[in-house]
Amino acid sequence: MGLHRQTLRSAFLALSVVITSALLVGCASVQIDTARAEWQAGNSQQAIASLSTDKIPVRDHLLAHMEKGLIQHETGDYNGSINTLLKAVKLLNSRDFLSVSELGGSLVISERATTYKGEYAEQLWLHTYLMMNFLLTEQYESAAVEARRALKVFDNHSDILQHDHFSQLLTAIAFNSAGQTNDAYVTYRNLAALVPESSAVAGALSNIAASLGQFSEAEKYRKISGPSSRNDSGELVVFVASGTIAQKRPGDLFVFPDARISFPFYPPTFRTVPTIAVEAGGATRDTSTLSTSLNALVAESLAARGNKLAAKQVARLAAKNALAESASSDTATEILKAVLFVLEEADTRSWQTLPADLTMVRVPLPPGSHNVILRATHLGERDITFSVDIQPGKSTFRRWRLSG
């Protein structure tokens, strides 16, 4: 009887440690999920308050800053968004290793026990949204600083992030707006090699090449952009975000009848990027656009981590099996195996307030004041109207979030 009690005591002690750890991990994102639901219901300020990091475990602070910064951006609080996203960047740069306790938790419970670092694309989009915020508030030098930081992320993961044409174009625009013409020229040329027929790239590249005395190159890209892009005009640039990014889903692989591996994945998505029409002064204006599918990029970012994830999942399966086998009896071993089987959970954390697509809309306009109407092809989407002052040779920035 004493041996039986000791066996049960050992099993329950091991179970309590495992279950307590699992509960702590599972509760980590409850506050963030609450904030997301509040934002989707239109309660932006309440969502922002819910994302206070004193209510959220340290492992999810980066994610909380991401969500809060984007919601602030969407409400037009660009300076508040800047402060929040800069905290996220600082936090990300300080997290180059896992603590021993995090590593142990990830080997026994789940990747959710570790500090969230974001997918490669999400790390880039911190700088993308900071650039947009700085351009919208006419802080051009700061936008150029973020452009340089973005280029470092591009360099580290160029095989994936080269497909983010929106962020690359934004980087070139940030350099140009800050008067850093040579950096803008190089960035535009690199992007032109990826999208050689894009008028959104070619028009600006033609003008910059001409200003640098590269007249043959200027003419080459002028043929692509057409006559609508003139050096003496200004332009309206609209950052259009549409839809909501796909969410990570958990998948299961049964290795043995009593053992499984749970892994995150992005389901396939099929979307049509909205077409944006621009009217100014009572006339429909020529536009050039360039879009990025954020859905495609996060899926590629996750896939790029596939080998590392698989190795950790195999190690976690072995660690769980070793933990169960170390129990003092067959009964305790079976109990632990059953609990660890149930607690196996994929890390599906992600930046969920992001849009599904980002589109750059460039509209050449003569200098002066204009009343502008933006129209989208999405059924039920309301037009937006605003006034804008265009200066010769300069870009003026606005943003628009579409629901569909």
C-alpha cells in the first residue's frame, strides 16, 4: 500500500509541474485575444488599454507591442504607434537567445513556452509600419533610419522577403523623401530588377536617374512609366491595407498511437487585391500601384523555419518520452504519457491585426490643393474623401484600411 501511494504521489507531483507550466503557457495570450476581439468590435481604445504589458506575460510582450502599435496606426495615432513599435524593435533586438527555463519549457510543453520573436516577415513589418508612420507625420529623416533597418532584415532573409515589393518600394520612397537620393536610386534599381514592368517603380526611378545624370537609364524607365510621371509634378501616395491576415492553425502528426507532434501552419488563401480608383478635381486620375500579399509572406516565413521547428519537435517528443519513462511505476508512466499527449500544442501565436494585403497607390498631381475621392472595387466599401496640398517634386502621404 505504501509503495502504491508513493507511486501515485510521484505521478501527481510530475503531473502538477507539467499542468501548471501548461496552464501558464495557455493563459499567456488570453489578454491579447481579448484586445483583438475588442478591436474587431470597433472598441479600439479599449483594445489598446487591454494590451498594457503589465497584464501580459513577458514572453508575449513583443506580440502585445505589435498588436497595440498597429491598432494605434489604424486609429490615426501615428506618434503613439511609433513609440509602441520602437519598443517592439528594441525588445526584438534584445532577444537573441532563450533562457534555460524557456528552453526546458519548450522541450516539455510547447514552443509557446518561449519568448515570441515573430516570423521573419513580421520582423520586417515592424519597420514597414514605422516608415509609414514617419512619412504620414512628415518625419522624413526618421523614416530613412527605419528604411536602413528594414534593409538589414531584407539582407538577412532575402530569399523570402524579396517578394515584399510594397516594403521595398516604401524603403525607396523613405530615402527619397529624406533627400537621400543615391540610396533611393540604388533601392529603386534593385526593386526594378524584381518588377521590371511596374510603373509604380519605373516613374520614380526615371526621375531620379535623370537628376543624377543617368539620362539613358532615365529614358529606359520613362518608356515603362509613360508620360504621366513628370518631374515638375508632385504626387499623392496612399498606403492601402485590405482584409485581415490569415491565422496560424495547429496541425497534428501521429508518430505512434500514444505520441503526436503538433505543428503550426497557414492554410491556403485566395484573395483578389482591390483596385483603387482616384478622383481629384472632378476627374479620374492615372495611378500606378504595387501590392504585397502578407498572407503569402508569412506562410513562406514559417516554411523557412520548417527544419528548425521539426528538429525541436523531435527533441520535444524524445524529452517527453524520457520524462514519462522516468516515473517510478508503469502506472505513473502511462498517466504522464497521456497528459503529455493531450498537452502537446502548436505555437500559433502571430500578429493578427495585420491586413491580408498592402498596396501602394501613386497618383501624380499638379501642385496645389485638391479634393480627392478614393474608390475601391470591394462591394460595400465606402468611398473616402479628403483634401490634400501637393507640393512640386514632393510626395504627400495618406492611408486607407479596407475591410474586405
